[in-house]
Amino acid sequence: MYEHLGELLTVLLTLDEIIDNHITLKDHWTMYKRLMKSVHHNPSKFGIQEAKLKPFEKFLLRLEGQLLDGAIFQACIEQQFDSLNGGVSVSKNSTFAEEFAHSLRSIFANVEAKLGEPSEIDQRDKYVGICGLFVLHFQIFRTVDKKFYKSLLDICKKVPAITLTANIIWFPDNFLIQKMPAAAKLLDRKSLQAIKIHRDTFLQQKAQSLTKDVQSYYVFVSSWMMKMESILSKEQRMDKFAEDLTSRCNVFIQGFLYAYSISTIIKTTMNLYMSMQKPMTKTSVKALCRLIELLKAIEHMFYRRSMVVADSVSHITQHLQHQALNAISVAKKRVISDKKYSEQRLDVLSALVLAENTLNGPSTKQRRLIVSLSLSVGTQMKTFKDEELFPLQVVMKKLDIISELRERVQTQCDCCFLYWHRAVFPIYLDDVYENAVDAARLHYMFSALRDCVPAMMHARHLESYEVLLDCYDKEIMEILNEHLLDKLCKEIEKDLRLSVHTHLKLGDRNPFRVGRKDLALFFSLHPIRFFSRFIDIRAYVTHYLDKTFYNLTTVALHDWATYSEMRNLATQRYGLAMTEAHLPSQTLEQGLDVLEIMRNIHIFVSRYLYNLNNQIFIERTSNNKHLNTINIRHIANSIRTHGTGIMNTTVNFTYQFLKKKFYIFSQFMYDEHIKSRLIKDIRFFREIKDQNDHKYPFDRAEKFNQGIRKLGITPEGQSYLDQFRQLISQIGNAMGYVRMIRSGGLHCSSSAIRFVPDLEDIVNFEELVKEEGLAEETLKAARHLDSVLSDHTRNSAEGTEYFKMLVDVFAPEFRRPKNIHLRNFYIIVPPLTLNFVEHSISCKEKLNKKNKIGAAFTDDGFAMGVAYILKLLDQYQEFDSLHWFQSVREKYLKEIRAVAKQQNVPSASPDEKLLQTMTLTQKRLDVCLQEFELLYFSLSSARIFFRADKTAAEENQEKKEKEEETKTSNGDLSDSPASADPVVK
């Protein structure tokens, strides 16, 4: 009875400790009380009746006093046990006091003998209850047994602290001194100081002995597991059935005892370090982690053999019950044979009979409790001899353990306390990585980490416990990646790289001198289950190597052979199933990748300049000493890497880019200042074209260019016309890139088809295989080969007309009535060309200067953009009607002749400065004329791409010819007999 009362007091002490250690609960309770004061001052604001506030405040005070002050145990023992109405007197009952003290000493004697011993089971929990009972005895009877009190405190030297929950540790000396201040004065100062100092000494000694404990328990647990396997594997013999059950019972209990001892060492040591806020050495961390692994190994052993264990437990309980019944039967006969009758002897006999009846049934917790209570009465009056009582107590203790074997093992092997000690996990992973021989122990540690999950599922401080689980999962995986997986990946890659480059002599790699870790053992591990995932170390490292080798090969394709060799070495040395990259080999030049250009086409068209004749893009500026270039060969290599499907995707991205640029284009043309000036120029040209031989005046374009600058200039010194020219150049660069994509695709297809001897006569391999009657796999391969050859032949014979697609998709929208403001575009082309020529001359002149910022020798994107937009607006005839380039040519030729004429005028005293000025003027005019000629040629070439190289007269003639052909064909159809058939029509 007293033991069960001690268990109750242990629960109360645990609740007090939990509340005392829960800082968040205390802080929130304080905040809640402050809120109640605010409510009390203004109840109407919170919609609460003032009459209900005072009862509620009294309830809060009572709740705080009973529960939240951490005085649950104190309130329990300070109750009034004596009856106030003259009934039972407890505090003055000397018989009860004597029995209480005697029972306390008896329980303590049994507990003290087992504490710290290998056979210890639950004595620490009972010791907590004994301390609670001792304080209760003092509170009731106000007497102190000095010797017994000193004995209770002496236990603190053997057990300085006891773990109550996963992260709460209890110090018995603090408890006894706080709860019994009067009794504490009985101890001398040296004794109290020795108890305080002993905790530090105990922790130091435990840290030093941890390594030895690990070695000892490693041998014990390994031996126990082998014994467990041996006993459970062999068949049970009926003639030795009882002996076999006894050996199984002993080995089960031994495993439980090992689990209890290891769990006690881990929890006590870790919680002591945390409670005393002392740093833990790496050696201690490694030793404790080893003990955790042994703990989970014991649990895993019971789990793996759970079917046999469950079957054996039922037989063992019956066997133990039979032994207990035999012992009770002997004692009962002794009581019955005694002729002396007394009520006390009758009570003993009744208790023994009750114990017998209870044991004849399933070994439930309630039945075992009744047997325990019955035997506490039945063992009085020397019913059992000393040599009979001890074996009976052992049997009953075994029965308790075996009946709850699964629950007890699970409780002792539960490692949920690791949640509060997650700081040890990185150190543990570093140790596992350094000692790869024991890589398999990772399973045990992750099994221990999974034990934290059930406790976290009871969390109520968040909206959902899943938030806490996600944070925990993320934290553990980040630590695993940082301290094991990523280091393993880097080490494997380093080993493969050094192995491939041994000819470079990169240092001493002799394993006998520098050592070697066998990292291949990590890849023999089965996937580790953690939350909803399986951590496959082999797959993780394989994916990392595949990704690394692929990316590095694409960066430097000339190293493909090196990475191929590293891939083969990874398979041979580590057994990793690597994926073949299927990248093109022996390519020395890749250039900027098509994917990168496609994703950043808006940046590409602004940073690169297009050359129409050489079909090449050149970087505008660079921080390096060289400029990047992109040509057809680069595009072909990139298409070969990614496949021809990238071409259509690129055109789609270009379409999206052009949509945005044309929106800006339309806004500029719609601007009132621009639109009004263009309408005025159109009207002016119509008025003077007959007088000016149908040529747009050069002066008018120059005036337009200067007038735009008056509207405003950007901080970089650019006018609105400069920005418009850049917009058109970017549009033209995009079209040039589309042209290069088509050319690169044709180049790639022709390179791939060059192995086919005759494109006009390609053999059908599928038909040949059918004729030979070969296997189905061969037929399937032949069908794939025919398909590939057909695709390559078609791709090499004809290319997709991307320009036509981009014209057809935008032209209808450009020519709609709502976009009538765009019809003025052709009249702005002369000022634009003038602006472009000035810009081009400026860029080329910077090539000869030291500061080459803004220097360039080509920008054919402008010509491509103008040709494309004129085609979209169907304004080639309107632009040709301006005869702009003829006007420019006549203007510059006229000025060149005038300068030459001045130079040829004879003079008696020629002015050297004047001659130099005329020479420079003539040179500038030649340069300007040359730039206009180059622009004219580029624009004429660009118009060919859009099928617009014909003049207006030639186009009209072509249209008339097509109409006549249509009429002729219609006439032939009307004369045929089949024309009467409406279906044919």
C-alpha cells in the first residue's frame, strides 16, 4: 500500500517539476492575469458582465494556488488529516506512525540494495516515492529519524539526480532540504557541502567512465543478442520445456535490464549536463550516441523476433504463475495445519486463497495488483519461511516484467528525450563519416530520432502539430545533408578526380601512409526511413555525381572523356549505377547556350550586335579583354545537345519578346508630337514630290532629326529618336537570332545525315527485317531507325520558314484600322537612317581610341528591324516611292564635287588651314556616303529574307501574271465535262 502511495506522490512531484520548468506557461499566465486587470477596468469594452468577473478572478486565484504555483505536492501533504469532529486522529496514532516508519524503512532497504546495481529495474522511481513518503511522515507526525534522514541523503552520492521526464531532472537533496528545512539543520555544514559538490564530481567521473561503459555494454549487448538468437532459433523440446521457458524468461529479462541501465546512463548524463549548463566533450557525445545505438539495437532485437517472443511470453507467464501457486500452496497448507484459530490467521489464509484465485487466470495488471496486496497480508505471521519468501518475490517480480515486456521495453528504449539534445546530432554524423566501418548504425540513430514524433504530435502551442513536425524534419535533413551527405559527395568526387589524374602526381595517396576511409560501405546501406521519405545514400550520391558530371561536361565538352572515365570508375569502385550523359563528344567549342539566350532574349538583343553577311553576333561591351561571339557552329552544337525541339521553343520565346517590343513601338508612333510631325512630313512630300523628282529631301530628314532632340534628352544624351532606333535594332537582332537558329538547325541536321550515303535512295530497314523474319526487338529497332532517318532527311532537305510565321502572325494586327497610326512609319525611316549613320560613324571612330566604350563595327540589326516592320505594314512601295537613298547619294556627291572644285581652284598663296579643313570635309563626306551605301545594301539584303526584294513595278507585274493564270485555269475547268458536278466545283 505504501509503495502505491509513493507512486502517487511521485506523480505529484513530477507535475510540480514540469510546471516549474515550463517558463512559457508562466509567462503566458502572467500576461493573462494582466489582461484580466484590463478587463476589470473596462468590462463593457470586452462585452463581459461585471458581476461575473469577481467569481472568475477567484477561480483563477484558486487555480494558480492549486496548480500553477508548483505546489501540488505541498498542498497534498499539508491537508488536515485529523477529523475535526472528534473522529479518527491520525497525527496522534502511534500504531500507525510506527507502521508507517517501519514500512518506510523496509521499502528503503529493498531500494537501497538495488540502486546502481545491474539488476536495478524501478528502484529510482521508488526512491522518489520514498522521499515523498518521508516528507509526508514528517508533515503528519512532526518527528524526524536523524539516522534515516542521513541515509536518504547518502543515496545522493550514489544517485545524484533522477530523470522524471524526457528533459526534466530531479535532485533528491534539493527536494529534501527544501521540504524539510527543520531536518536540514540536523546535518552539519560539511555534509551539506559534500552533497552539493558530489554532483560535479559525479559528472566528471561519469564523463571519464563513459568510454569504458560503452565498451562493456557493447560486449554485454552483443553477447545477449547472440544468446537471444540462439535460444529463440532452436526448437523447443517437450522433455525440457520448463528449462527452456526458464532460459527464455531469463534472457528476456536480461535484455530489459540492459535497456534500463543504458537508458538511465544516457538520460541522467545528458540531462545533468543540460541542467548544470556545462559543456559536453566530443568524446562524451560519441559515447552517449553509441549507447543510444545499443538501446535501439535491443529494441530492434525484440521487434525482429516479436512473433516468437509473443508466443513465448504466454507460456512463460503460465510457468511463473505455476511456480507462484506452488509456493503459496505450501504456505497455505502450513496455515491450515496450525490448529490455533485466530482472526488474524484467518485473514492471512483468506489473503492466500485470494492470491491463488487471482493467479488462476490471465496475468493482467489488475490481477497482479490484487496478488501483490494479498501477499502483503498473506506473508505476515511467518507464513513463509525465509528460503521460501525470497524465491516467491523473485517469481512475482519476473511475472510483472514478463507480463508487460513489450510495454516496458518500448518505454525504456524510447529516445524522445533526444528532441531536447539535438545539438549532439551533428557531432554524431561527423563521427559516422570519419568511422565509415560502422555506417550501418545510422539506422539505429534515425530510429531514435523518430521516437520524438509521437510526443510532438501532442503539441498544442501551435495551430497544428504538423508545423512542428515539418520544422523538425527540415532541421534534421539539413544537418544530415551538411554533415554527412554533402561531405560524402564531395569526398567521392575528389577521390574519383584524383584517381583519374594520377599522372599529374597531385600528392601522396598511399593508403598505408595517409590512411583511407572505405566510403563504399555507405552505399551498402538499405534506405533509411524518416517521416514520409526514404533516405537513400546511394541514390543521393549517384544523383549528385550525375548532375555534376553533366554540368561540367556541358561547360567544357572537351573534358567529356575525363568525366566518362570518372563515371566508369564510380561504378567499379563504389558500385554506383551512373546515368550516361549522352552529350556530344569531341566538341571544342560551344559558345553561349541556346537555352540561356532563349530565357534571357531581352538581355541578349541589347548586349549583342548582329552582322548580316557573316551571320554572327558580337558582344557590344565586356569587362574582359575579349568579346564573346556567337555563330552558326555554336548554335548547331547547342541544338545537338538539347535536341531540335529547342528551335520551336526559341521562336515562341522570340514571339513573346516581339509582342512587348511592338507595344512600345506602337506607343511611340501614337505620341502626338511624333504623329503630327510625320503627318506634316507626308503632306510636305506629296506637295513637293513633282518638283523634287519624287525624292525625299535630305534637309527635311535632317531637320526632323534635330527637331526630335528639342523634345528632350535622357541623362545619357540620347534623344527619343535614338531610343526608337535602339528599339528597332533590338527587334532586328531578334529576327537575326531566329535566322541563325534556322541556319544552325540545318547545319546540325546536315552533320547528322552525312553518314547516309544517298539521300535519294534510303533503304527501308523495317521491310528488310520483316523479309528476314527477325525477332520483334530487331523489328522495333529497325522501325526507330527508319523514323530517325526520315526525320533527319526531312530536316536537312527543308527548313521551317520562321520568318514567314513571324510575319503572318503580326501582319494582320499591324494592318488593322485601329493601328492606322502605324501607317506613318515609312516617312520616319529617312530620319532614322540618318540617326543610325551618325551613330555608326561614332562607334567606328571609337575603335581607334584608347577608351573603347561604345565602340562597334557592325549593327545590322537596324536594317533587319526596318525591313521586318516595313513588311508587317506592307509599306515597301511607300518607302521606295521616297527614293531616299538616291536623294542621299545625290546630296553627298554634290557636296563632294563642290569641295573638289574648291581644291582645284588655283591660288597664288594657298591657305594650309583651309586645305586641311577641305580635306577633312571631303573625308567626312566620303565616310557618310559609304555608311549610307552599306546601310542600303544591308536593307536590300534584309528585304530578301521577307520575300520583298522586288520593286513596286515588278510586284504589280507579278500580281497581274498570277491573276491571268487563275483566270486561265478557271476557264479550263469550265470547259471540262466534270465542271457540271457541284462536288468537283
